[in-house]
Amino acid sequence: MTYLLRPMHTDDADQVLAIYQAGLDTGHASFETTAPSWEDFDASRLPDHRHVATAPDGKVLGWTAVSPTSTRTVYAGVVEHSLYIHPDAHGQGIGTALLDALIASTEAAGIWTIQSGVFPENTASLALHHRAGFRTIGVRERIAQHHGHWRDVILLERRSPRTGFSSSA
């Protein structure tokens, strides 16, 4: 599959949110059940670290973005990321390309930790993250209910080599 990576634009909003909702509908992407409005999405994610993969015709195939984990200055270099791929584009290398772009942009900005929580059942996402240098930190057992059932979340992080600590160490 041919695709182009580029920064996410406001014009991508409808497609980005549709892909987000498709991921939520699987039941294995997030505790959220409904994608936010574009205004809420836009306000909660750092503008310099939003990427999309698009087909030659401009169709958005996937996206990634980060949110700060805290408003405290000492955590300015720690972000939580999201990565969603259109259901028709799974298995095409788009997730790897988007994650690589995200790592490059966060590294360039001096961000030292990218973290995420992934449901244990989302084995494709776990494998993707491990291939990209993320490590499993631990499991938050029965951390919240999702559709009336308690769910675990696997905590992942990727530490910048600039910190002197590698996620693969």
C-alpha cells in the first residue's frame, strides 16, 4: 500500500475522528466509547506531534498524537500517545511508520518518555510497540470498567536514548 506521512491538519478532523471511533468500536483500543469532538481532541493534544498517513487520494489511513501527562514543569518531557489505523489499512506497515514519525518528532523536541496503556487483548499493538523500542512497565490490574467489565491495562514506555536510559535495557 502506498501512503504519505505528514502533519495532521484541521481538515483531517472528520477522518481522524472516524478512525478513532472505529478503533473504539473494537472494544480493545480504549476505555473511551465515543470519540471526542474535534475541539476537545485539538485542545488535549500537542500540535507538534500529530501525524497522519494518507493514501495518494488523500484518504487518512491512520494517525498518531500525544497528550501531556501532567501540567507540572518537571514532567514536560513525558507524553502519552495514541495510535489508530483505519480497519482497511491494518497490516500494511502504517502503524510502524507513524510510530517512527512520532518518535522522531518527540526526540527532536527533547521529550524523553513516551508512554501508553494497552489492553492485553490488543496483541498487534503490543507487538508493534515492542518492535519500536517500548518496554512493558507493568500491568494495572482491573483499573477500570469497560462495558461493565473490569479490564487490565499493560503500561508501556519508550525512553529516549538521550536520557542515558534505553527502553530495551
